[in-house]
Amino acid sequence: SSGINAEYGTGQKLKQIQNAHGESEITAMVIDLPSKLLSGSSDGSIKIWDINTTACHRILQAGRDGPVDILQVLCIKRRVIAVGWSRDVCVFRDKQLMSSDFTIVPDEWSGRCEHNEDIMCAVYRAPGHLATASADGEIVLWNPNSENRVMKLESRSNKVMKTQCTVENMLLLDKRLDQPAAAGLLTCGQNGWVRFWNMDSGACEVETSYYSLNSLTSHSNTLQHHDNT
């Protein structure tokens, strides 16, 4: 496995990390500006690299010495979190990352285990928006400071929504997060359903199927309304 650092916009290769995780596959990657790159692997480890020198500074043993499916790594305030193989959020804290230890095991997430299935993805925007979604379609909104649950969103709450279970990707719409009437969270899964959620009320404001032109057309006016609010 190898990681490549390329210039944004041009795609020109700047640095390459050879044999980053040995023969194991790189399954997740995130840049922590200004100079860190984190790579997660199917061997259960997350490595912290210096972008400029390509030196490995720390190894985070998310799988506690066992192989796990790390699907996403996020850098949030004073923490690194990883998800993909467990119902719990895997967390590493600044006090651990600043220690002299080269290999680090996870700390305990302060909140309860809120998911019934493995967490598939997560999304974060500073200072106070964190969401996780699991294989059964359940979405949990968290207070990233206290690490406690704020609200649960159920993507199978009606007959139409039952067509989508696993939520595989989420996006926070920055310009809408401070607008209580706006849908600020977008979710989607492999069967093509896209949904817009209000993070204050927990309501699904808009849902549409990527594969259905009729659905896209019928919801276009609603989407335009949300874009203007």
C-alpha cells in the first residue's frame, strides 16, 4: 500500500509514501492541516505521517492489534476518531497523541453506545456538529464536546424510507447549519436515495432517488427553496 500527496487543483504528485501499511490495504485517509496525513488500514492501524518528510510519527491501534475495517478517520477538536467496524466511536485524545508513546491504543468514548449496528460513516463541522450513521440506517447527532447523544434520526421511519438501510455517506451543508429552518445534513446510500435532514427538528425535509428522474423533478422546487433559505 502507498499514499500519494498531490497538489490540489492540478493533481501533480508532490510526495509518495511507499509501503505505508505493508501488504494491507489503505481504507481511509484524511489530511490534518497544516502538515499531517492520517491513513487507516485494513490491518486495524491508523498512521500519522508528516506530509513534508513522509515520516511516521504515531501508530494508532484502532483495532487493538487485530484487523478491522476502518472506513473513516476524522480529526475533530483535540481528538482523532475512527469508525467502520464497531457500534462504538473509536477515539484517540490529544493527551495521548502528545505523549512520547509511538504506539497508542484507543481511549473510551464518553457517551453511551447509541448504535445497534456497526457505524459506517461520520461527519464533523466545528465547533458543534458531529453525526454518525450505521449499517441499519440509524443516524446519531452528537455533542462533540461532551460526546453525548443529542438526537437520533431514523431513516426507516416510513414506507418510502424503508427502501434505504445503510447510510454510507453524509455531508454537512455549512451555510445551512446556523439556520433552524434549513436542512443542513445530507445522507445517501448505495441504492441511490438522497435525503436532506433538519438537524434541529430531526425531520427529513426532502428525499429523492438519484435513479428516478421523476423524483428529482418533483423535488426540484423544494430543493431550490432550501437553497434560498
